[in-house]
Amino acid sequence: MKAGYVVMVIVGTLLALSGIGMLAGGVAAATVAAGQGRDGFLTTPSGTLSVASYAITSPNLETGPGTGTGTESGTQAGSGGIPAGLATVMLEATSARGTGVFIGIGPRSEVERYLASVAHSELTSVNSSPFRTEYREVPGSRRPARPGSQPWWTVAASGPGTQRVVWPVEGGDWAVVVMNADATQGVDVQARAGVRSALFVPAAVALLLGGGLLLVAGVLLVIFGAMGLGRRDPTQGPSGHADTVGTAGPPGPPGPVYPARLEGTLQPDLSRGLWLVKWILIFPHVVVLFFLWFAASVTTIVAGFAILFTGRYPRSLFTFNVGVLRWSWRVAFYSYSALGTDRYPPFSLAPADYPADLDIAYPERLSHGLVLVKWWLLAIPQILIVTALTSAPTARYTIGSTTYSTTTGVSLLGLLVFIAGLMLLFTGRYRQPLFDFILGINRWVFRVVVYTALFRDEYPPFRLDQGGMEPGVRDSGRTETGGTGSGVIDEAARVKTT
């Protein structure tokens, strides 16, 4: 592979992913800005705060440097926490008992002095779904004075009904206090909080613009890098087709061979235990394939538009995307989709001397309109089948108002490969019928990928073509037949992509 184009794909992927992250942040900031309600605050749902003590207090609330309150402790800058001057906080409380309620924010040192030797509850944890609170109980024997009579509150509200305070965040060390207005024991209120900031709108604009620029730059780098990696290799003939390997076998029963060839040869003398650590050994390939599959996703979208308007799949992008599929199949064959070989897969998009291979015949023409529906609507039956073959069953359960999903086993393909691994571990043998069945599942999966990724317009057959070789294709003088139908792949039309 050409180093410059590889660098373009890697850098483009990183830029594009960074752009996507910034765009997501911009959308979130815009959503927050739009959700700041009629009163300008983004509010939480109401929740019940109930304790048997005299007061509910917040944990230490430190804010960044800013204007203090005029007291010695209030003018001291906090060591971190919420930056001052960037937000306005709203707190609201309603007594569940119909009595007066007090809510206030003041310097932590003054709150601690006021509640010294007073039994109170410090709020330590709040979970929103389901709503649940935890407190740290601070013992005491003294009854406090009425909170509304204290002059040092930064903001405070006291009385019957719903009470609200609005506090522009200032620098310092603060505490929030909720009490009964008459300073009696047993605080039981419905409370909610809100925040607003003028920074949400400019932050959204900056993130959306910056993310858009990074995404465009990254996508362009990925496209040009993929085109460079997919250009015709000098070893190819003047038509752009690679030299073919093997010859077509004799015609089988009626029905053409699907124009995507996936093959694998079970290697003798497989290691008994190497499969246990292949998940570590394939890590370098996983990293590379992450970048390649991102690039392939981008180039597939570009190819889709090209097919829609021209009826042709750009040759260089086709070659690149087939190479990504080929690389993926080699790694899958080596690891946990087949365990068919112990030979380490090559780091290459091109055909190579390896026990697993994949190739797709280049289509000279593709349907303009089919590209709009085949990858989701027409492919639904096939997607359901391959999902059943390759996905683990899931179970759903509900806690409170939230529904969770979890896997409850392994997929059919995973189970078969695991059985093959156990057979290798204990007997040193890999049963050929089991290998043939596993290859049939992989072949079905890749045919569906070929169809949904827009490589071909031919609909994948509903059949499990078992065996390492494609039905009806003779390789190195040997003819393989199998499945419920076979035929001849037009070798002259097959593209050995690089």
C-alpha cells in the first residue's frame, strides 16, 4: 500500500471523527439552549426531598474566581468547580405539608456556623431514574433560629406555597439550604433545579461550524486516500482487470454462481491452543480495520451517489472497498469466524497467497434507482437471516421506568466456532463437515454485505453453499460443487482488485 494514501485515510478518519464529535456536541448545546423553557431555564423534573432533621444542605459547592458576597469567606475564590459568571442557577421548592418553606444559598462558613450542633441532613447523591436520594446525617441537639432572620444569605426565599431563588453564580464556597420556614423538624418538599447560560448558543454555533469544517476536510482526505489505494496496480492488464487465478469449472445445475467469491481452505496441523490467544494477536488488524471500515463507509456513500446519477460504481472506490472486505475476511478466517488457519493474515488490500480469499466481479452497469432501496428495504429478509445466524439472543428487563437489554448467550456461528476450538484443544482435529458448515454461514453473510454495500444488483440466493470453495468454481485443477445450485463465474469479468 502506498504510504501517502494510507496517511490520508488515517488523518482523514481522525479529522472526520473529531468533526462528528464536535457536531454532536453542537447539537447537544443547541438542544440545551432551545430547552431553556419560557422562563429561560433548563430544569430538572420535580423530586421529593424528605428528612426527619431540621434542614437539608448541599455538599460543598465551589465555584471559580469571581465576585464575592461582601463577606470575608464569600470573597475568597474557590479552588475549582463551577466557573463563576458563566451560568445562572434556579432552585425551587414547595412544602409537601402545606406549610411555609425556606430555600437559600449562602457562604459555606456561615451555613456551618448557623447549623452547628443542629441535626441536619447533607444531600450526597441524587439519581433521576428512578428518583432516589441519599443523605449523610449530621447529629445535633440544638434547634436553629428561623432561617429567614439571618442577614448573610446571598439569595433566599421564605413563605407558603412555592418558593424560588435565582442565583447568578459567583466565585466562592457555597451551600444550599432547604428548611421549614419556622425552623421545625421534618423537612418534606417537592424541589427542582434549573440552569441557564448565555454560552450555550455561541458554543453551539462554534461547535457546529468547527465540526462541519473538520468533517468535510476529513471526508475529502478519506475519499482521495481511498481512491489512491484503489487505483489500478501496474501488474494489471490494460483493461484494468487483474490476471485470473484458476479456471472456471464445468457448468453445474441451473442457476448462476453469485458474482462474489468467498473461499477458505482448512489448513492441516492447526495448533491446539493458539485460538485461545488470537483475540490478542489480531489487535493490530483490528486497529487498521477500524480506519479502513470508516473509509469504506464514506466511499460507499460516495459510490451510492455516483451509481444514482451515472449507473456506475467508480472503479478505484470499488477496488478499495473490495480490498477492505478481503482484508476483513482474512482476519475473520484466521480468528473467530472460522479458525481455519494459523498463518497470520497479511496487511494488504490486494490478493495474496493466503488460505482465505474474497473477490467480487466488477459490474459494468448498475441500476440507478435500485441503489435507493436495496440496502435497507429489499435486503430486510436477508438481514433477518444473517442476524439470526450471527447475533446472540437478547433479553429485556425493566427497572423502574427504564428498560435494559442484555445478551443471554452466543450466536449460532459463535457456538459452532467455539465447538471447533474445543475439538482442536482436546483432539487436535477440526472436522471437515463442521468447517464446511461454518464457511457456508460466512459465505451467506458476505453475500448480503456485498448486496447491501451496493457492489452488485444480483439478489443473494437463499441457500447455504457449504464448503471452502465456491460451488462450480475449479481452483488449481480441482472442481468444487455443492449447495443447492452451482454454475460458472465469468472469470474474464472477475476483478482481482488491489
